[in-house]
Amino acid sequence: MTAFLAVTLLFVMQGTLETRSQVASTFEQLSQVQQAQLDLEELLRLQIDEENSLRGYSLTRDPFYVAQYRQAMSGYDDKEAAIAAILQGQHLAGPAEMLGTYERIQAAWRNQVAAPWLARPGELLALDKANKLFSDYETRTGFAMRQALAGTDAALVRSTQTQIDNASYARAFWVLAFGFLAILLNIYRSRLNRQLEQERTITDILQQAFRSESIPLPHCEVGSAYLSATTHLAVGGDIFDVYRLSDTRALVLIADISGKGVDAAVLTAFIRFMIRAIAVRHSEPAAILAEFNVAFSKAVGNPYLFVSMFVGVLDTVTRRLEYSSAGHDCAYLRRRDGVHQLSVTGPVLGVMEEPYYSKMVQLDPGDTLVLTTDGLTEVRNRAGKPLLGRGAIELIARAGPHAQQLVDELVAKVRARGGKRIRDDLAILAIRVLDGESRG
């Protein structure tokens, strides 16, 4: 009996090791395909950046946009080469052929549209007409590549699950004969399934939305943070963005989408790039909000979905901030004489078509613009009492002088106050105007 048990145990262990090897191989293939999916989304974003840079140059004749175009073009070429290498290594002939088609369309657009336009810019309407023909082909080809990679991804997931299932079924007799071996195999299978599901969840989130980001600004300190109410995810329905419109002007954005988690995060990429594209055409924040409000209502088509948003255009040389606020009351300006709440200038987006107004604020050295979402004002203590606007102003007033230090302290206060009951996403963006000594 002991010998039989030993042989059975060895048989089960051998099968388990073989299954682990097969699953590891399939996981490696799955990882490569998922990387190609992420790279493809980045490739499509860089292609949009090329078009937006060309449109910006057409409108302003600012050499800044030419440099932006060259940077996007270089990044596009690098990303296309990385995707091609993955597809070739995984022997994915169909997606590789589609990628080649997409690259030929992009090369034709550069030669027939971009290069002549950079040499001799014309009217924006003519550029948009020239772009449309290529955009239609690129959209269809990009969609086909997404579908092909998603199909390959799903097939690998099914293959992994089948391998795990087959291994379990083939050894079911031995598992039933020895209960403790069944427990070990079930624990192993559960661990593999959880690992697969976690990787799928993370990949889906990265495909659907890009995280908020901020970039350095001249004569300023920039600090930022994001805290998701969905504890196992790093994204949600809040977004912030700092985007250079020229050498001296920057777009500043923070928005709060109704809802949270992955569903709300899907819209963050749409909002960011739509606002950036509109800001290339309109320099006034109120006009940016008005055009986005119309586009958002038509694109989303959900009467229950709305967005509060703060859009500002900051001139880092004159230190003038022009802003418009669509129902976003979590915007503050910390000066030497205290913290002031910036007023709302229009209703939330996606509900009705109402006029928006812009306001101008002159910043002084040492002033700090603090933009947050309502995850700060609505965080509750153990007694269920929310912080509210007055509490947020007191925290901002007591926080450290530097931008990132201020942001980190606010996040720490939210965590301490809310504990494990953080009910809403939180985004914070702080921009501090440096004085002469701080600039070095």
C-alpha cells in the first residue's frame, strides 16, 4: 500500500509539473500578446498626436508644434517596430499584415499630407479634408488589429483554462482515491485561476484608459496624486492633466466623472485627448468647455452621466491664469493671506447646454493653485462626518510649502480620516509659482 501510494504521488507530481510547464509557456505567449495590445493603443495615440501637432502648427505657425510632431513621429516609429517584433516572434501573420498596411497608410499620410503642410501650411479646413481620407482607412485597420489581437488573447486564455481543466480531469480518479492530493491540486488550480484573472483585469484596465499625468512647467513646481476608491484598481473616474500648449502656455485640467472604477475610467482617455484637441483650436477656457459639452453629450448618449471640470490656461511668464469651471467647486488658490476658493462659472457638463464664462487670476510668486476632486471634501471620519470645503481649506493652509509635499500631506490626511472607508476617487493637482530665488 505504501509503495502504491508513493507511485501514485509521483504520478500526480509529474502531471502537475507538466501542467505547470505548459501553463507557464501559454502565460508567456499571453504576456507577449497583451504587450502588443498595450503597444498598439500607444501607437494609435501617437498617430493622433502627429495629427494634432500638424493642426496646431497650421493654426499658430508656432515651431513648438513642429518639434511636437517630430517627437510623436519618432515615438510612433519605435512603437511600430516593437509591435512588429512581437507579432513576428509569436508568428501572428494576420495582425502582422494589418500592421504593415497601417504603416503604409501612415507613411503615405506623412508624405502626401504632413510633409507638404509643414513646408507650406494652408487653411485648417483643407488639412482636415486631407486627413479624413487617411483617417478612415487607419480607423478601420486599427479596429481590425484590435479585434485580431483580442481574439488571439481570448484563445490563449481558453487554452490556459483547457490545459488546467484537462490536467484535473485526467487525474480525477487518483484525486478521488486520495483526498489530500485532491486538496493540493485544487489549491494549485485556484491559485492559477486567480493569477490569470488578475492579469486579465489589469490588462483590460490598461487598454481602456490611461492614467492621469502631469509634466514639469517652467517657473513652477508641479505635484500630483491619485487615490482610487476601488482598492484593487489604480484607475477610476477622476482625471487631471497638465499639457504644454506652447513654450509659455499650459493647459491645466481636472475633472470628476459620475461613477467610479473601470466603467468611469474608460471615459478618462476620451476626455483628456478631446480637451487637448479642442485647446489647440480655442485659447479661452469657456470656449473649450462649451465645445466639449456638445461633443460629450453626443458621444456618450447617457443622460445620467455627467462631468464636473476645471479647465485653465496658465501663462508661466506673465503668471496669468485664465480658467472656467463647470460645476467644479474643489479649486483653491493658496496665497500669503490665506486660501481662497475659486468660483464656479457654469453648470456641470453633459446635462444641458448653458453658457460658460472665463475668469482671469493674476498669480504672485509663492502662490499655489490646488485642484482636487470631491474625494477630498467628501471623505468621512469614523462618525460619518464629511470634511467639506472649510475642512479642505484648513488642510491646504496647514500643508507644506512645496507642491508635491502639499499633495502628499493631503493624501495622508485623507487616508487617516477615511481609513478603509474611502468612498470616492481622489485626484489632486498642485502648481506652485516659484519666486526668483527658487528658480535659481
